Amino acid sequence: MNTPKIQISNKTSYSIDSCLFTNILKQIEITEEILRGKEISICLVTDKEIRDLNKKFFGRDSVTDVLTFRSEFTHLPYLGEIVINIEGLMIRKDSYRDSLKMLFIHGVLHLIGYDHINTEEKQKMETKELRLCQDIKL
């Protein structure tokens, strides 16, 4: 089995165990075979950085929890990058591991083709996301 590879860039002062992402991705791969042999980048950022990215790439001048950038080169193993606002999670102090798990799953689903542009797609993605969040143990 070709386990997906993860590259992590932490642009914050918060310490996050990279094994958390690896373990989640291995569990998602069990049902999402498209992940086998693929590569994903994760970038952990602050409120300001994610706001700047959201404004630059999506035209929204607001802080968000997660942004996903799919690779345009579908013939390559690289799926894209998931940008997660760690500062937002850590400040709230609510079970950040569960919130981080949910955001990472959300990002991975975007990278493999799920979306929430319309009601039907949103329902499909939310159902998959909830099931994975319940099934994946940290």
C-alpha cells in the first residue's frame, strides 16, 4: 500500500504533533483509495495570514478556519495544500484536537473532489465528513 505523504509547514508559534495528521490521513485512506500514493501539503497559519489568503484568492476579507488549494496538475501525485488557521483553534481552547481533525478532514475531502457549491454536493460532503469524524479515532 502506498501511504499518502504529508508535508507540514507551521508558520505559527503553536506546537502541533504532525503524527495527528498522518494518523487521520491513514484512516481516511481506508475508504478513499484515491489518496494512495498521493501527496498533500498542510500549512498552519495565524488569523492574519488566513485572512490575507482568503482576500487574495477568494475575494473575502474575513478570517476563516480552513482554505484548500487543489493542484491543477491532476496527473501528478500532489493533490494540493490545506491551510488551517491554528491560531483560531488555540485561542478558543475548545477541544482543539477534534476541531483540527474536522478541519483537516474537510480539507482532504476538498482535495479529492468533494465540494459544497450547491445543496446536493453540500449534503454529500457533510455526510462524508460527519462519518469520517465519527469513525476516526485520535
